[in-house]
Amino acid sequence: MKKNFLVAFIITLCLAFIPKVFAFDDYLLHTDKPVVKITSSNADIITANVLVTIMNEKDTVIIKSNQVGKAVLTFYFKDETIEIPVNVKKNKTVFKKHPRLNFIKLDTPPQIFQIDLPPNVEGVK
């Protein structure tokens, strides 16, 4: 009896110290002009990196949520600076909308759709 209690106590103690893990959303951000620099007010909560391609347009950014919390992403362009407040929650990441920035969620399951068949024409089988 004591042996079973001791084993159960040790397992419970181990489970109590295992950190909770959440799957956060990752995003692609597309802008209408090149991004010069990006900073995060708290890199422990959210990070952003410019995606450099062969064409070197620098208009796409990869945004990675790391943990729950609030932060501000600052995007520097040649002629302006845009600050976007971000709220990372357990089940979603919320960005303040801006007309020049387009957020695209990565790992979105494909939409299943069905193509309707054409109407049955009389005399044709």
C-alpha cells in the first residue's frame, strides 16, 4: 500500500513540474514595400524575421509566437514606421489591423469544397 502511494506521489510530483505546452500560430506578413528593420518589444513573446528571397524584395516577414503575452512589433520602412500591438493567447494570436499589412496564417488546413455537376440536359446521356 505504501509502495503504491509512493509511486503515485512521485508521478504526481513529476507531472506538476512539466511545463504546459501550447501550439501557437505562425504567420506570414506581406507588405506593399520593403521592410528595412523589425523590432519586438518582447522577443520572448513574439519574434519576426524578414524573408529574403532571390529577388531580394524584403516584403515578406515570418512571425513566430513563442509564449502567451502582449508585445509590440515595430516595422521600419524607408519613409515610415508602423507599430502593431500583438496579443498572443493560448488558442490564437491577435494583431491590430493595418491597411498596409496583410497577415496570412501558416499551417491553415485546406478548405474542402465540392464542384457542382452541370445540369442534366435532356437527350444527352
